Amino acid sequence: MPESPNNTKKEFKHRCELRLLVCEPNPLRPDRVTVGFVLRDTNPEDPRVEVCLAPKLSAIQCVYPNADLEAIEGTLLEMEPILKNVTDFEQYLQNMPFDAPAEFSFLPGTALFTDSIEREIELLTTQYLVRLEAYAGDGKASARRDNEVGRAHILRKMQEAFTNFGVWNFLQKDIPVAAYTFKNDQQKIDFAYRSYPANAYRMFQAVSVVLNLDKAKLLAYSCPDIRERAVRDGQCDLFGIVEDPKYCQNEASVAAMEFMQSKGIVVRPVSAMMEIAANAAAELRL
């Protein structure tokens, strides 16, 4: 609960700092939408950071009509693990992904005292994020998420599968490829691990062949150099995880997948992630 004169005398178990992440396209106007929050326990002996993001973002278009919700959703997912390690929010921009939207910012922090962080997260989610979901419209972006397409959805399913099989903490994440392609290349591979039984380095990238063919093409062109230079011995496998087949029947999506395969990418649907994660767990002997 927020700090007030009536409760500061009580000794609470957790003394936290709350930061709201908002979309504010025009700083000269009061219009903004809360899209997430960061709750940080300030106890130096037991630090803890919880990051919660809105599951639906359609309400952003109320204040930002031209917003690319697919790109924003993907960027927020990339920001989430970074935010968990941010200790100085005044310098947080230095820790953000290079393509973090300029329209997003943190409001000044507020003190929050509580005996249960879990309970507080529930209250904050109801107060700030469930309301956003309730106001989310039935427009194109909402329909796209309901249809389970786009990089953000694929990435979320990959994370769920790897976590389900206990692999998540043993993966490399956000692997820069500049060492394999060219200097200052901003492209990163989502996940990877070394399979010692197979003497292979396995890399995994969420790729939308429905909404973002340019990223699929970029990955395809980079694949030969990545596979050749990522390992000194053994083999390197680069998996492109795409939408389920029922969403990839159009000519453009089929052509994109065929092109990726021609460049050496192993294309698998997101519905195969449980099988992929199970195999990773076996190879990592977990």
C-alpha cells in the first residue's frame, strides 16, 4: 500500500519503490496510458524486482493512434528482463534496447510499504493493467493477438516452453551477432545453448512470417555467417520459430519460410516448442 501518515508507524516486511511505465506521446499534454510497472524491494539483504506488463495494448491507440502495437509489444518483452536488473531508474535509458520507443517513460517513483509483495502485485495489476485490458478495443491489433501471430506471441510461447521444462535458467539470452556479421550490427539471437552430446550449438529466434517479413529476410541473410562463425568446432543450428501453419498459408509467408530454409535456418512452428524444449532439457541433462 502507498505510504501515508496512518501506516508509517507500522513496521512492514517490505519497503518498496513503485515505478509506472507509461506511454505518453506528447509530453506537453496530460494524455497517457499505463502499460506496466516495476516494483522493487529496497531491502539490500534480500533485493527483489517484479516487472508486470499489460497483456493487451490496444488502449494505447486512444492517445497514440498511429502506434505499431506489434513492434511495441515486442520491444516491451525485450525490456522486461533488462528492467529486472535496473537499480538506478534515472539512468534506465542507458539499459534499454536500442529500439525502445521514445514515447515510453517512467513516472517518478513512489514509496510503497507492504507485508506481501504477491498481494501488492495483484492489487497493482487490477488498478493499472486490468483496466487497460478492459478498455482495449476490438481493432486490428487486438485481432492479431487473438489470432496468435507476431513475434511477441511466439517469443512468449518460447519462454513458456523453456520454463516448463526447466531449461530457462540454462539458456544464453540476447546473443549479439555483430561478431559474426559486421561491426555495430544490432541484431540479437533470442536464445541459445550448447549441446555437448551432439557437439552442437543451438540458437533460437522468434520470427513472424505473417507480420514482419523484413526481419525474416534479415535473419535469413545473416544465417550463413552466424552458423559459420558462431562455433570453432562442431555444428551450429539456427532455429527460426514461426507462427502455427494455419496462419502461414498465404503466398508471402510460404515464400519467406522457404527462403529462410534455403539459407540454412531450421524453420519450426511455435506449436513445436514443447518438443523443442523437451529435447533441450534432455541434451542439457536436466
